[in-house]
Amino acid sequence: MTGLAALALLAGCSKTQTGVSVAAPAEDDAWVYDETLPVPVTFSAPGLDLSLTKAEVPGAIDGSVMAGLDIGVFGLATEEGAPAWDTTDASTTLIYNRKVTTGEDGSAKFSPAVYYPVDSEKTFSFYAYYPHRSCTADGNQYNVSYSLGYTDILWAEDHAITFGTSPVYEGFNANYCRYVKQIGRTDLMPALRFEHLLTAIRFIARTTSDVSNVRVQRLYVTDVNTQATLHVAGEDAGTLEYYTQGGDPATGRIYLRKDPAVATGELAVVPTVGGVELGTLMLEPCSTVNVEVTLLVNNGVSNSSNTVTASLSGNFEAGRRYALTLTVKSPEEVELSTSLVPWDDVTGPGTEF
């Protein structure tokens, strides 16, 4: 997928987890050479920047660093990257769906800190996602559920690279982290790089110079999945299943909302020649997007309105952002063009109606 985002964090755990909460060493890296000290669970820093300040941000997440966001983290026992955890065995769970709000630089820290088990008998992998939710377990698979339309859904995992002969290092644990730090291979420390799992569609309204008595009152997409379950960890990790928890498809319409409090998306936007941003919807990757737009004539002075529709065919991919421009030529004629961007602004093919 494109549009990757990177994360750096210090993870933590509760009293019910394998990681032991203890006082941090006086020197952050003293544990590298002193085997009497516990090894903290840490992730390499991204060194990039993104200005975000809310724990959960509506719409698409821009940039390359998770900043000011509530994410969930799992640290689970694996063998060569394959699941080896057991929901009935606490020693196989290092971190369980812990929520942490990332800092401005993408870093985050749990308090108290989490440390790898001293014996290094197990190896662990890490799974993370945004935005944080409560989770459910299905066998060895952990899931979270979302309503679609207004929130970017991100996911990341990291598994250690097997290397060495005597001894062999096969996964993240205390011995592994000490060794890679001692040999200066910090690039082999855990790092979570997030991927966008949805497609983003930006809607823009513009008009020709001779149209001034029409406004875009409402816009929504139809026949789309409105609910999804993210498989965070397990056999289907990193995939979305577009069903409700009851197992039934949940298709319907999703309104573009200027005000999140107005469920039916009262936009009341007057298009301009230069174009006006209407908003962004986060949708399931698909091949067709059905759009309905309600136009209000005379800017609401009269009760005259017209609903126009368009069926946009293409390949709306996860991790890509599409700009759809509504060009209002008259109350009856609206032209729609599209441009494909990999979370960037790049001109693409056009469609009109």
C-alpha cells in the first residue's frame, strides 16, 4: 500500500501482562551492557513531522508521522512471525491493546514502562492500529470494529529478522534487543510503519462564471459498506472485513458532513469558479462509487431543488486519495472530474455526469 505513516513509541502493560513494571534505569541505555537490568520495549524514532493535535482526527491523516493520535498496541508471542500466543496463557502476551496518545514527534510512552521477560524464552512481534477501540478475540485473532466514512483506519506490524548462528536470534526479546544495540544495528529494533486501509475521497465544488444561483445542499455516497471489522492480529492481520458483528452486510448511504453533529450532512455551500472544498470521506476500497448531490436553486430563496447522481467507475485503492470535483453548470447539469493521488496531489483521469 502507499501513503505509509511511521510511529515511534515506548510501550507499556498492565499488571495482568507478562511485562514487569519496574523503575527505569538511571541511564536510558544502561541495559545494553548490564545484563542485570531489564530491557525496555522501545520502537525506533521516525524523525519526521506532522502537525496533529487531537487524539482522534476526522478524515484522512496526512504526513508520515503519527502525532497526537490514540493508537492501540499488541505485543504477542510469535515463532518466526507466525502466531504463537494463547489467550489462556498470560506469558504469551506482552502488551494487550494498550492505548497511548502519540506526541508531536510521533513518540509515545506508557507509564509504567514495559520490559521484556528476563529469560528471553519467548520471542514477540508487535501489532498496532488507529484509532484505538475495545477489542474482541476470536481464537488467536484480535478484532476491533468501526463505522465507516469519517475516520482514517491505520494498521502496522513488525517482526524481527532471524539472524546469527550461535546463538540464533529469531524474534524480539531481551537478548535480541541487547545484541542489536551492541553491534550498532538500531535499524533492527522494532519499528511500526502504519498503512492506510481505506480509500480517501475529497469532494470539491466549483461553478462556471455564468452560474450564481445554485448551492450544493447535500452530498452522499450510496450502496457502500458502513461497518467494518479490523483484524489487528492473527491469521488475517491487517485486513478489514466489511460486515457487522452480527455477520450481516451493512450497506447504505454515507453523508458528507460539514458539521459532524448534523447526521444528514447539510452543506449549504455556494460553489465558486476556483472551487470550494466540501470535505473528505473514508471508504472501503472499491471499483464503483455512487454519488448523489442535492442542488438548491436561488440559494434557498425558493423551494426548488434537484438531485443529480453519478456512478464513478475505476479502481479506488486503499492508501490513495481521489479528488472529485463537482462543476455546476446549471441546476440540471453537473460535471464530475476525478484525479488520483497517492495521498498526494497528482492529476488523474476524469469522469463527468
